[in-house]
Amino acid sequence: MLPKFLIADNSQEAPDLVYVVHTEKPQCIIQCDMDGFYSNQKIYWIDEEPLCADDIETLMEEAEEFFEAELENQEELYDEDDN
């Protein structure tokens, strides 16, 4: 089973962007800056975009929480490697 969210990048073509992929329905790819989830954000819908704005808002909040937690976890991993 796939995780609900994945992080992807294309550092050769877009080094400042990162993508959060939502693997469950409605599937989408959320483009954002490395410096902030809502900076330079664009949503690419794979499935049909939900009609309910509340559903989109909930999805974005969950994606942001995942994104922030992943960045924090990676920082901790790199800090451990430096010690």
C-alpha cells in the first residue's frame, strides 16, 4: 500500500520547487517552494477536482502537515549524520 503523501522533486529543471503527491482519491500533485508550502503553490489534479472547498482545504492542511514533518525529519537525520 502506498503512503497517503509522497515528496517528489525535479532538481535538474526546477531546483527551488518540491512536489507533494497525494496518492489517494482525489489524487493530485501540489507544487510548492522548498522555503514554504504556500509559496509558489499550484495544484495539478490527476482526478477530478473536488467540488467542495472544505475538502480541498482539509487536503491542503494534511499535505502541509506532512510536508513540514518530512522537512523537520530530514533536518534531524542530517544533524545526526554530522555528529
